[in-house]
Amino acid sequence: MEEIFLLELLIVIFVFFVASYVFDLATRKMLKLERRKYFSYNHINKVHERIDWSIRITFMFILLTAFIINYSYNLWFLQQYVLLLLFIIVSGITRAIIELKYCKKSKEALFTVLQLGFLLLLFSGFVWMMTSTAWLG
């Protein structure tokens, strides 16, 4: 049973990364943008770097606090997947705003918003699959 779960989880993760990669390639080709490094996170400028690290540290604190609170109370809005989804949204919107404000190419901001929407769709589908179906165990 555990081997099947791990195999299915690996398949889901593989599909997630392949879909994300194909979306990235297709969207960048349509918008005529150069490719970013896939597993790197390049900050636009020092302002973006400071804001981004502030968001990351704040969410780490929120995750730790939520873990402690959820030990006694099981609140849906403090579940890790909800907080991760919120982090992805806040981080993506921040990057899009900074790109729109400071980058010469406004298509980068459009790409960031499209990528954020697609990743949210994939992530939401994965969370739905994990919580409401018995497909992964």
C-alpha cells in the first residue's frame, strides 16, 4: 500500500513539473520573452529582494504559529496547504507589481501573472485531489 502511494505521489509531482515547464516554454514563446533559470529566483532589484525576504520570514513565522495553534484547534485557514497557497499568491503578486513598476518589459509582469494563475490552478487541483478523493491513499 505504501509503495503504491509513493508511486502515485511521484507521478503527480512529475506531472506537476512537466505541466509547469511546458506552460513556461509555451507562454514565453508566445510573449517573446527570454527564459529564466528554472530553479532560481532572481530578484528584480534591492527593493524586491527586501520585500520578498520580508514576506518569506513573515510566512515562516505564520507557519510556525499555525502549527502550534493547530495542535489544539483544527482551523481550516491555518492548514499548511492554505498558508502555502496564500504565500504563493502574495509572492507572485508582489513580483508582478515590482516587474510592472521597475522592468522595461511589461510582458514580464503579464507572464508572472499568467504563471501564477496556472500554478494556482495546478496546486488547487492537487489539493482537491488530496483532500476530496481517495486517489492518493
